[in-house]
Amino acid sequence: MGLKLYYSDLKLITIEHFIDDDEASTRDEIIQKSWGELELFWQILEYRYGIPVRAKTISTQILDKKSYQTVIVSTSLGAILVKPIILPNESRLIFYDYLLPTWLKFANHARNTSDHAEAIRLYYIIIEGLKGRPRTGTHSISEIELKHTRDFVSHGESLGNPELLAFLKTSFGCDVSRYSPNHPDHIAFIRQQRENAIKIVEDELNNII
């Protein structure tokens, strides 16, 4: 990730990194780009430790221009670390998809939301991004069931997909063609499917970070 972390008395006080930039950029544009490139770092920490990084004060400055297209940006934090931070092996992140910060952001939000249906939708976006649209014969049963569950909670009208309807009939023991967010059986079903989705997504993300 190209980051240098500086500590003082168990505090992470500064993050230093290089970014590519051209001479035409303003100071504000360079700082904005710096925070964009640090997004993966912040999302990894939240994903691994379950809470976002909280800093008392944050300031960013350009330290030095080292070459025609490179500047160093330093971010100073006032956050106290309560446990050692263990980051993934950097070699595993070299070829990460540019959407990885977004997927981690979705995973972090899905873990914290009280809305089971919203969590299902977010977990499905991650799996579809990582492995493509789940299809019979190319994806696991659990991934296909996640797709069915996402479809179930995402459409207000009666459903017509025979494969989805068969999945719902097996799951509920009766014909079900429409999601009702206040129905006790539907709530219990979505809650269980959320637990299944968490395992599917974490298995994939943990292979990356």
C-alpha cells in the first residue's frame, strides 16, 4: 500500500504515503486525492476490527515534491490504539481490484445496519463484484441462494422467476411470491439468510485481506 506509519506512546500519529500527481493540481485537489487513496487502509481497519478509526484531530500537509509526478502527503492523527494493528501482507494487495475499498465499505455497513434486507442487498453486490452474477453450474448453492434472497427482498411486486419461487417454497414450506417486511416468517428467514451471506462474503474477502 506504500504507507509509512509513525507511532508515539501507542498512538498512531502520522501516515505518510506517495501519490502520483501532475503539476497542475491545486493543494486541495492533492489532499483530496490523498484521502481517496487512503480509503482502502481505513476500510481494512474497520473490516478487521469492527469499528471505524476515530481520530481526535486530523490534518494533512504536502511535505515535499520528490519528482515530476510524485508528492508525499502526511496525515496526522490523534487516535489512541487499544490493540496492535495487523495489516495484510502487502503482496496480496498489489493486484486488488480498484473496487475493493467500496466492497469493504459495503461489508462494514452491512455488518452494522439493523436492516436485514439492506444487509442482504449489500452482501450480494460484493459477491457479484468479486465472482460475477451467480449462476447454476458456476457458483455454489449458497451464492445462488443469496441471489434469490436478494431478488426476494428487492422487488415489491409478485415474483415470477420459477427457480426463485421454487427456492421460496422450499424455504417456507408453502407458496410465497412477495416479500412482506413485517411478516414474522419473512423476518426470521431474512435474518437467517443474512447470517449465511456474512459467511459467504467474509470467506471471499478474507482471502484478499
